[in-house]
Amino acid sequence: MITQNTTTRKRKGGGGGGGGENMSSEVVEESWLVYFIEQGWLPFFIMGVVILGLRMYNVRQREEQRQLLREGLLSELNYQKILSKRHRE
């Protein structure tokens, strides 16, 4: 069974027959945020923001880890080079 959202929106200018009906038949216009919340998209939006933030944090951490690994390898190579020079002498 499919249910439809029965939220009504305000029409500017009104379409009623009498001039006095406009004030009583108007419904307060909802903002896009209320519509967003009513449709149930807010949890998905929040989850998307969290996932995006975690992804950016992960990328930064991997870059730092790569840089530290590179520095460690270079220092190890330099150390091995120094040891091999001393061994030859």
C-alpha cells in the first residue's frame, strides 16, 4: 500500500471564490528544511556528512603515514650507506 504525503502548501493569491476566504483557507508555507525533515532525508544527509568527514580524515592520515614511512626508509638507507662506508675503510 502506497501512502502519499498530504502536506499542503500555501498558494500565493489564493484561488477561492470569495474575497474573504483567502485568510481562512491559507496554510502556512513550509520551509525547505521542514520538507527535508518530513521526507526522512535528514538522517541520510547527516550520515553523508559524517562519511565524507571520515573519508577526508582518512586521506589526511594516510598522507601523514606515507610521509613518515618515506622519512623512515630514507633514514634507514642513509644509515646503511654510512655503515657500508665504515665497513670498507
